Amino acid sequence: MNKNKIKIGIIGAGKIAQIAHIPQWKNIPEAEIVSICDIQPSTAEYVAKKFSVKAWCSDPQELFRNQEIDAVDICTDTQSHKALTIDALSAGKHVLVEKPFASTYADALKMVQASQKFKRHLMVAMNVRFRNEFITLKSFIEGNQLGRVYSCDATWFKNRDLSKLKKYWYSDKEISGGGVLMDLGIQMLDAAWWLLGNAEPASVKSKIFNYSSQIDVEDTAVCMIEFKNGSVLNMDASWSILSEKEKLSASFYGTDATAEINPLSVYKKMHGNLTNIVPTKDENSTKRYIRSYQNELKHFITSLLQNTTLLASGEEIATRLRLIEAIYQSAREGREVLL
């Protein structure tokens, strides 16, 4: 792309757009938000004025027709992603879409096919893998500091008030595609699988729970994924486990070292002693969260300007939905699912 600034249009002016996307776009010199779109005109107008964006609208098609816009950032509910993404791509826009990528693997494939047909970039906002500790650990693993990584335990517990959750779209399966697996689980699955080198999965065994009668989606999920190279990923995600604090953590076990995340440490034997070879500098959880979006959006812009390979591309993240569907199948049928 022969230009020095990417013009952005945002669809969906809700919480995630206002907290994580818009403020970070404003901090990237190579990006400029030119229009905000929301199905509620008053919300679109309010958010545009709040963040000093010159234009707003309530019809996505109006935004797609805007020739000034190079890329669209989709921050809406999951069920709307497929249609909005395909329409944006067909209008010649590059697309960044919030997770979950789509409600189903089949929908994700259609979105990927559209990006290929119209030759436009398609990236999914999987911000967890863009946290600094995950990026640093990726460099350790690729540098063979852990040796052969054969096992990973990944956990994300966020104790939510389930009595209030039913008011939000992500507790409605028709809109969200699922519960905690589509909210927290898909992000941990993506980040851990990426760190494991995107090995080809062989099988999955899972169990899901819903201890709240007030929502129609799962609030807890436990699964084990075995890969064809022999490595194993154990993943737990929950909205309901009684934990004093939110817990986002991962442990990677290699033949030469063990790595733990949040905060990052890498333990190796050196001169007969177990030593953490990672500097002890750490950030609080809010800074980690904000910085993950900074890293993610900056990567998207750099990929557009330099036409470089995208991390968390639509094609890559579609494989996550395929595996999520296998996790649901295993839980539903009470058996191991071979892939």
C-alpha cells in the first residue's frame, strides 16, 4: 500500500471500541479514524464527538461506500461478523474483526474466502497473544530455550456475576455462538496453540458445565488437546469458578526449561541450580491489557503499509473455531473426538 497513513472506519461503538480500540488508534501516527458507525445513531454521534472523529453514521453500507476509508475495524456482536466482514472486503476494505471471529467454522471459511477473492487483509483481534509476556515467550521458544515443548496448561478464570450476565449478548448462544469457550477459551486456545507452533491437532476430549440456570451457554469448560507431534494442551476457562482474583496463566513444559506466564518466568538449570533467566520487570494487569491492543493494532497497520504477513490472520483463526467446535462436540457426545 503506497501511502503513509491508513484511514480507519469503525463499526460498533460499544465498550470494547471505546476502551480498547479507539484510544489506541488515536495513539498510532500511521492511522486515522475518519468515521464511526453504530446501529444506534445517538451512540455513533456521541462517540465520534467524544473522540474528535469528523464523521459518523448508523448504516455500515454508508461507511463501506466511503472511498476515503482503507480499513474497517469491526467491534460488533459475533453473529454480525460474517456479513459485515464480507461486505467490507467486497467494498475493497481491509478488515480487523474482534474475537470471536465468527459464530461457526463454516462462516469463518466464507470470510477467509472473501479476503482471498478480493485480495484484502483480514485479521482477528486476538489480543492475548499480543501481550508482551506472550510475545517474549514466543521468542524464547523459537530460540529453542525450552528445548522440545511437550505440554502446556492454560487457564483463564474470570468470576462474573452470572445473574447479571443474562443481560449481555455474549450469554445468548444465538448471538455469541457459545459461552465462556467463545469468550475466554478461544483466546487462551489461540495464544497457547500459537506458542506451541500451531502444531496439527490429533484429538480432543472435553467437558463443559453450566451451573447457572439463568444463561443458556456454558460457564465452565475443561479440555485436553493432543497434537500429532505428541504435545498436549490442557485448557480451563470459567466464568463461575470461585476465585478471589481473575486468573490468566499458562505453563509450558519443555525438555530444557519450564516457562510460566503472568508474570513471565523461564526456569532452567544453570550450574546445578534452577534459575529464572527472565528479568523480573512486570506490569500490572491494566497495562498488560492496554499494551496488548497497542501491539495488535500497530501490527495490523504495519502489515497493511508494508504488505507483510499477518499474525492472527483470518485463515489462522478459522482453525481455532474448527477446534472449538470439536471441543463442543466432545462435551456433547461424552467422548474423545479424533481430528
